[in-house]
Amino acid sequence: MRWVSYVSPVDGRERAGMLRDGAIHGVRAPLIDVLAHDGLASVVDPVEIVPQADARLRAPVPSPPSIRDFMGFEEHVATSMRAIGREVDPVWYEIPVFYFTNPASVRGPRDPVEIAPGSAAFDYELEVAAVIGRPGADIPVDAAAEHIAGYTILCDWSARDLQELEMRVGLGPAKGKDTATSFGPWLVTPDELEDRRKGKGFELTMTASVNGTTYTTGNLADLHWSFEQMISFASRGTQLRTGDVIGSGTVGTGCILELSRVHGTESFPWLRPGDRVRVEVERLGSLESTVHPAHPVHPLWP
């Protein structure tokens, strides 16, 4: 099944719905409520059926309770470190590290994205996210798959200069990350991907382009940390809730930071206003965003 959140072309209301044969079967409840109960039962008597082309898609979960973004791909971590003469910290192989990002900054699959105020090094990051359906705490790895409602594309927009500056203090990333995070276009249930399971992920090609030029080519099967391991770690000593987002981290070659460190900023410049970024994952669809100028920076001191 493929679930969406959308703005109805009939009455302008935001609804959840199941995508089937190019049409959205809309329901009255938001997607978090649908995931928490019997999703199939909610579309037996849909409130409306509208062509997908006529509806504006939102992020599948427009207001998730929390977003945890991990670093699950070894190639991305190792390549970025080697390019600046460093090795991967051994801790990365011991625990699947993550940070919290901003649920208020969620964008839909076709929404524009503003550069973070004050940033001159704006970047995309191509990822996949699992969305929690069944809540739980202290979840064992071998039971974690039962808590996944589905998978969607995640694009983590990053202000690299702000990120580097704030992390010198020993906290973050924070302002370097919280301007925008894009999700969508739909939430694909795990059964639709099971035939592609490979290694710790799925055999699904991941690509990204800027202004029509391909930048990224990777595969979800290259995960070092599985979603089940990430979910188990995230749930230690706390409750994962329905709608919580678990990000995979950036696939190898999946951002300008990594590419520019290896090939130079002339070949891979930072994003600028007017740039068009498309990220795509096999079976999960695509996100397309136009980069907009930043809002002005208000000084902190007179």
C-alpha cells in the first residue's frame, strides 16, 4: 500500500488517503491516526476519490512527533572523513549515532526550500526514512520490523557552514539543519519492498540531480546499520510514538559536502537560489524542490 497526505482539490482540507491506480482514496483521519489503527478499514468507505494529479501532496506525516536522523551508511562517513585526512571514529561501529531535527520544518515532496539564513554553503542529503506505526520502548532488534508502518524518501537540507561553526562548541547539529527537511511523496508499506530485501537494507537505487545533472548514485542495500538496529537503539529507555521518523542518514555520494571534498567545489558548488534538486529512490518515488533565497539574518547584538 501507498499512503499519502494531501490537500483536497474539492474542499481544500488536508487529508490522508491511500493511493491506488492513480487515484487517492481519501479518509477523514490524519495519517498518524490511520497508522495507529486499521488502515485498510479506513478506506472501505472513502470520503472522496480524487485523481492524484489534482491533489497537492504534503509530507506523508506533515507533523511527526519526532525526527531522529542517523548516520547509517559507512561509505558516506568514511569518504567524508578520508577527504580531510581523518579516519572514522571507532564509536561509529559500536552504536548507530543520530541527532534530533525539527518537526516544524517539514516540507512536502514538491515544496520549495529556503536557504538557511546566513548560510553560503547549503546542501541536500539523500536518505530514506522509516515511519513508526506501532509505538514501543526498549524494542529488541528482532522485533523492530513489527513497528515500521512504511518507508519514504527523506531529504535533509543542511547549512554546512552553520553546522561546522556551531559544532565547534560541542553541541549540534542544530541551526545547520533545522530550516527544512523534505519527505514524500508517499509512505510505502514494508510488504511492497520485501522482495528487494538485501543485506541490512533493500536493493533500491537512490539518485539525486541538481539542475538536471546527476550528482548521486547509491543503493539502500549498502546500509551498515539496519533500520531494525536504529529503531532498537532509538527506543532504549524511551518511547517511540506512532508517526516518529527514523532517518537512514546520507547514502554514499549523497550530498555536496562529500562530493566537493573529493572532487572540489568547482565541480560541485553549494546550492544557490533557483537551483532545482531532484532526489529519487526506486519504488519510493521522487522529491523535487526549487531552492529559494534565505530570509534576512537579524543581528543578536545592537
